[in-house]
Amino acid sequence: MTHPEISEGYLSGYAELITEVSATGRRLSRDELESRRALGERAAEDGHGLRRLVIGHLSATRAVWAALPAATGSPGVRGPRATVDSVLAATEQAVDAFAEGYERARRLAVRQEEAAHREFIDDLLHGRSDPGRLSERAERFGLRLAHAHAVAVAAGREAYDDAHPVTRRLATAFQGRFGERHTLLTTKDGRLICVAPGDQDDVLRFFSQRAHQVTDGGQVAVGRPHPGPGGVVHSYEEALSALDLAGKMGLDTPVLRAADLLVFPVLTRDRQAMADLVRSTLGPLRQARGGAEPLLATLTAFFDSGCVAAEAARRLSLSVRAFTYRLARIHDLTGADPSDPMHRYTLQTAVIGARLLDWPAKEL
């Protein structure tokens, strides 16, 4: 016996078709196969499982076979060999066409779902949709935008999309650890993205650690939690800015937190003032033989090493004597002494500004 819903909805005309084939021995026509495909598409759209549907076809075939006119041939065989072959061939054709239509509908549904998911991600991360409508769509993808959310972004040596093995490996680990939490794991512009409730720092820590591992040492940045649909955009932009800052400042920390880097946006909030500081403080370094870059690298190493000349010299593969000569040359050109606390603060701020503004490669 077949399931009533299957026999009535998706096996329409199948019994009559098999009965006719058993009498004539013909193969199914193009129109008959297309009707089977259409039924398969409808079954997929209605959410039925293919396994149960195939079993329904086989059960219907058995029922038709039992009702066929009395057979001839050897005991235990219902009908001649030709009838057996015809029925089995027709069943194979019908089930194959039905499964083809089913799979075609499933592929279309997957593509539509992927398109809807990608559109939602773009709108979520760029704030291009009405907040109310965006919140409604977010529920479908497991987010509740009425709460505060934070975004973590991981950048590796290659670009990642939702089908990349690295993305799938991370998603599997994520699902195994957290199950159905209100989080979103996705990709955007070749980067791995995690959107999580702002009070679930364990999720962001896990993502940061695993993303760093699966991207073979890629850097991860975590934005601050912000409320509402616009909060996701804000946190995402903070994470991107942190990655950009890391590139400019040479920060190699595996995980960057926007909350720990707030001093840098403050320094560059008045870009013109920072540019003036860089030009007036470091501009004279251009007069040095070889230009400003070697002396700027000297100051960078000095400040990065905690103003310890020996450590800074080691980082630059210089002798301490050669390094201190460079510091003296900087003093001569700029009038600012790196060993003087007040001058040191001005020089260090100017060096940070130079790195943020890409000076001297770019004119200010």
C-alpha cells in the first residue's frame, strides 16, 4: 500500500500507464515523461522526501502487477518475459523522470535560497534596507536585530565564499560547538564573517580562534557591540577599519579588537591637523641621504621596541652605534630629540600619523 497523499497527489495516471505498457510493451512517450517530471517538481516544492516517493512508485507498480490479467509462463512468474521487461523498463523510465524533476526543483530552490541569503547579507552589512523589513528577514536567518550585535571579520591569504572548504569546515565546527544559537556565519568580499549577539563573547572568541587556524594564520578583527539593525553595520565597519589599520601600522596580532584601537580613529579624526603635524615634524627627514624612509623606519623601530635602542637596532639589523647615529641625525634634521619625553610624544604621534596616512609615499 502507498501513502494516500502520495498515491493521490504524485502518482496521478501512473497505474493506468503501467497497465497499458504491460499490454503493449511500448516505451513511455516524451509527453508522458515530462508529466512525470512535472509531478516530481511539485513533490519537491511541497516538501516531500524523495525516498518515500520512490517507494510509493514501487508499491504502486507491485499493486498494478498483481491486478494484471492471469499470466502465462513458468510457475511463479506473472506473464511472459516480454511483459516483465516492459513493466520494469516503464517503471525505470517513470521513476527516473520523476526524480529528475524533483532534483531540478530542489536545485532551483537552493539557488533561490542562496540568492535570498546573499541579498540579505549585503543589505545587513551595508544598511541598504528598511530597518523593519530587515529585522523581519533576519528572523529567517536566525538573528534578532532588536538586540545588540557584534561582528567579527577574518581575512586570510585567499578569498573565501560560502562554498569554500575552509568556510564549510568552520561552519561544521561552529555548529558542533554552539548548535542553534542566534548567530550568523557567512562570507563577504572574500572574508569570513561572524555576526553574534553582543553579550555572547564566547562565540566571537571561538570564531576568532578557529578562523585564525583554518585560514593558516589569517588575521581576525572584532567590532564593538551596537544595538539595532544599524548596529551590525557599525560593528562590521569597525572590524574592517581594524584590519585596514593593522595593514598600515604593521600590527601582526592574530585577533584585533576595535575597542582596543580607538586611539587611532581619534588621531585621524582631524585628518588635516594630522597631515600638518606629519609635514612639520617629519618633513625635514626628506633632506637625509636616501630620503625619509630609513629614518622613519628608525623611529618606528625605536617606539615599537619601547624606546630601547639595543632592541630597535636588532630589529633593523644595525649596530647600536649605527642606530644611535641615526637618532642623532633625526634630532639634527627635525630639532626633536627622541630621548626627550615631550619631543618623544610629538615624534611618536607624527610617526603614527605618517603610517596611517601612508607618508612619505603619498603627498599630504
